Amino acid sequence: MTTQRILIVEDNPSHMKLEKLALAESNYDIHTATNAKEALEEVQSFQPHLILMDIQLPEIDGLVLTRKIKADPKYQDIIIIAITAYGMKGDKEMAMEAGCDGYVPKPIDIETFPQLVADYISNKNPVSKK
Ligand code: MN
């Protein structure tokens, strides 16, 4: 199987660090972006299999960004998992409505996060189904 590419979109340095740390022992190729512009550039050049999408981003938020990515047929198969700190009822629904494939509330659980990501990748990634 090809090394799976993961894009972490997160503007908060400590959350970014935690997500990278949680996935450090899994064999992924990881790129990062701290805003929507960087994320869109990475989607084009890096072509991630999965995106960990912070919802609260400066300027363009993660929901708008997700809609933008999923609107492009080239990128519809990218698995997008919303990572949100809203902690409010309805944020999951908002994420799913925007086209996210999954939802994880912050702070992530470093123990369970790697398996969760692996499950999303193995279930939905067309590459791994071959
Ligand atoms: Mn944020």
C-alpha cells in the first residue's frame, strides 16, 4: 500500500503539535497548513488521502474550506475529519452538512486518535480498497 498522506489543517500551535505527536508512530506522510490558503495549496500539490480539519481558522473557516474542497470532483474522495472545539450541540451536524466524513471534538485523545484515523483511512480510502 502506498504511504498514506495526511494534511493537518490547524492554526493553534499546541493543537498542531498534539495531532502530529499522536500520529508520529504511524507510518504516514504528514504535511501541515495553518490557514485555508495554505491548505488549498497543499490539497493541490500534496494530494492528501485524509485531512484533519480544524473548524476554527482565521478568515476562511474549516467548514467553508471543506465545502470548497468537496465541491471539486478531483478532491471528493479526500476523507475530511472535522476537529472542533466548539463543544456545542450541533457542531457535529454542521461538520457533516459541510461534507466532512467524520468529527472529533478537541482536545483529541492521544491514545485513541491513531486508531480512529487508521479506521477512517482503511474504510474509505479508494487506494486501500484495491
Ligand atoms: Mn483553530
